[in-house]
Amino acid sequence: MLTRVRLGAAVAACVLLSGCYHQVVSTGLAPGATTVKKPWTSTWVFGLIEAKPINVRAECPGGVALVASKFTVLNWLGAAVTLGIWVPWDVTVTCAGGRASLDASTLQVPLGQSPAASLALAAQMSREHGAPVAVVWETSSTTQSEVSR
């Protein structure tokens, strides 16, 4: 009798513990403080029919950093009760942190072959115009000849 109870407990533990699954997808953006939780996101027919897209554009204007989906014991029970027709997932979306951007009117100097020359040019332009000048990695359409006009 005691071995049957132990066997039953072991089988129940294996079934319940095997129902957990966790997946994280990273977009490469730095995570921010805002998270959007969508518990009980529905998929169908053992997950073969995917969930409807989750729109978080309003909550995450700077983009998405992480998407984590969990299949918990409670999700497993929900799927088991419906014999796999309905398979719920807990989805958590972590929004990306803020990113810096330059105003279109900001003067820019491309970082050329000589970083010292680029910085000297930026300092000269800043003195002449009384405004900040950004030194950028990529080639900019604003050059010294265009600014001098």
C-alpha cells in the first residue's frame, strides 16, 4: 500500500513538474522599467495555432527589449482539461529603455579618419554658431561647407 502511494506521488510530481517551460526572446535593445503582462494568452490545438499578436505599441513607444513566455503548471492544467484544444501561455513583454536621438536642426560633424581633426572642427563650428555640434560615427549630410553657407 505504501509503495503505491509513493509511486502515485512520484508520478504526480513528474507530471506536474514537467509542465513548466520558459522561453525568452531578446531583441538586443536595453530593457526599460515598463513591463506588460498578458496572462492566459490563448493558443489552440496543442499550440499549433498561434496566439493573436500582442500589440504593445502604446505601452512601449521605444520598442520591445524582451518577450518572455511561460508555460506553468496552471497553464498545463488548463490545457489538460481541454485535452489540448486550448493551450494558454503567460506572456510578459519588457519595453526597451529610452534612446537618445538628435534633433534634425543639430549641427553634425562626421567622425573621419582623424578623430582629433573631427573634434577640432566640431569645436570650431560650435564657437562660430553658438550651438552644440554632434560628432557622429556615420557620414552626415551636414558638412562644414554646407554649414558655412
